[in-house]
Amino acid sequence: MTPSKVVFGIGTDICDIRRIRQSHERYGQRFLEKILTPKELEVFTRRSERWPERGVRYLATRFSAKESFSKAIGLGMRSPMTWRSCEILNAPSGEPQIVLYNELKVWCEARGLSAKVSVSDESDYAISFVTVERQLDPSHPL
């Protein structure tokens, strides 16, 4: 039996949380709005209000996950991949999920791509891992 999906790409990234903190301190809201979508920014704000370090860690995991996704699809940070066209939100279960927008969404759908992401952070680092699969066209066997 032929598989219905194949691995299209894998991406991983490790991010120094201290570097993200410095960028946020230096550029403030402008840095946040470059990296985070409006929904992600809401989560960042809520987490930062309760404990500022929790917000910075959230920002670092999103930065890392978007870097990993860009590597997994083979584009890096060039069009149609942009920071704000890729959103990492948590399902009610807590599982991080990738939501795509605009040209990036169209680009991935045209290729039959879907992705899974895992993120984690520790005191100084955030890490992420992304697998991207491609739906096979049943009329074109491997």
C-alpha cells in the first residue's frame, strides 16, 4: 500500500532567550509587531502581565517555531514566508499548532503541505522542531 503522505521537510531551531529579551528591550512594540500576529500578541500581553519573563519565553518559542517552519518548507525567511503569515497558537489541549495566512497559506495548500510543531523552553533557550508532510496525489504514485 502506498503512503498517503510523505515527509516534505524537517526544521529545527534553538533560540537564545537572552537575545530575544535584548531585542524586545531595544525595539519594544516594533519588534513584537514584526514577529507576532495579533492573536499571538494578545497571548504575549496576557502572559507578560502575570510574569514578564513568561512573555519573553513565549516570544522566544514563537520566534524559534517560525524559524523551524521556514527551514522545513525550504524557504527560509523569504516570500511567501513572513513572520506574520505563520502563527503558532495552542489548541485547548495545549498542543502548539501552525496556522498560515495569505500567500504562505496558498503556497502550502497548492503543494498539499501540512505541519506539526513542538516547542520547549528552559532558562536560557527555546527550541522547536517542525515536520512538514506532503499529501500525495493518488493519481501519481511514487
